[in-house]
Amino acid sequence: MIPLEHYLFVAAALFCIGLAIAVTKRHFIGMLLGIELMLNAVNINLIAFSRHDPEKLGGQLFALFVIVVAAAEVTVALAIIMRVYGHYKTVDPDKVSELKQ
């Protein structure tokens, strides 16, 4: 059986990678990808803690809820990105200047 610390280490590394991607990328798709990696790191934590205490399924239910919310978030974000691209012909947030006013 894999110890809990290994799951937490992988989740922390995945969260840090996702945060770095979300902060450093210069287009909306990259930011969205970083956010999704961070949500997957949270899911790993929830499942690991749920596996650590097998009598309670709360962690697995929360992970399922996070997956559903992430799917809805991706759908809405991609629709917004498509509208922004259709109007501005770019996915670079720095070049979308009218939203700053």
C-alpha cells in the first residue's frame, strides 16, 4: 500500500506546476490548463484522504463534485474564449484592451 505522504507529494507538485502554468502563460488556453491541473491536484488530495479513512466516502464525493464543476468551468471558459477570439482575433489577454476599461 502506498503511504499517504506520496500522494500528498504528487498532489503538491502537480498544484505547483499548475500554478506556475496559470501565472506564466500568455494566452487564455494555457491559463485554463493550469487551473485544471490545480483542480486535479485537489482531487488527488481528496481521494488520498478518503482512501486513508475507508469508512467515509466524503472525499470521493467531493472529488466527483470537483470533476463536475471543472467540466462546467471548462465549458463556460472555452465559450468565452471563442467569443473573445471571434471579436479580437487573439487569445492573448494583454492584447484584449477593451476589457480593461
